[in-house]
Amino acid sequence: MIEVHEGSGNVYADLGFADAGSMLVKAQLASKIAAIIKRRKLTQIQAAGLFGMPQPKVSAMLRGHFRGISEEKMMRCLVALGQNVQIVVKPASKGSAAELSVAA
């Protein structure tokens, strides 16, 4: 029988990455960037031009290889795609841990 464990909601933490919170945020940002690129039917070359980064770096980001790309750069990509990006700081709910997340 295979032993099953309930995940924490952060696959990077479950795998033991030291920077799990940052990696989850980057994955969420990359997902939003990819969805907008797809919706607008942009090529990676067109997106790279908007972002001011080389196409191979865009390709890597969209495939989940975002080490070396900061959260700030990813937020700037969203702005280049015509999205408003807001950072909201608020107290954690009583009884729950503070978290870093990306909302729609």
C-alpha cells in the first residue's frame, strides 16, 4: 500500500526547498503571466520585447524555471501586460499563520 500524506498547500515547502514561499509566489506570478500571454495570443518573442528580456528567459519562466528572475521583475512583466499590481499588507487572521500569496 502506498502511504499518502496531505500537502501543506505549497509543493515547494513539501519538497523541502528553503525558499519555498518565494518559489510559490513566483509560480503564481508566472501562471498569471502565462495566462495573459495566451489570452492575448502573444508569441514569446513579442512578450520578451514587452518585458525587456531575452526570449529564452521568457520561455524558461513560462516553463517554471524562474530562478534568477525576481518577484519584482515578474510584477513588472504584469505591468507591461497592462495589469495593475498591488501589494497589500494586513494582519494575519487570528489563529492562522502569516502568509505571502498572489490574489486574482
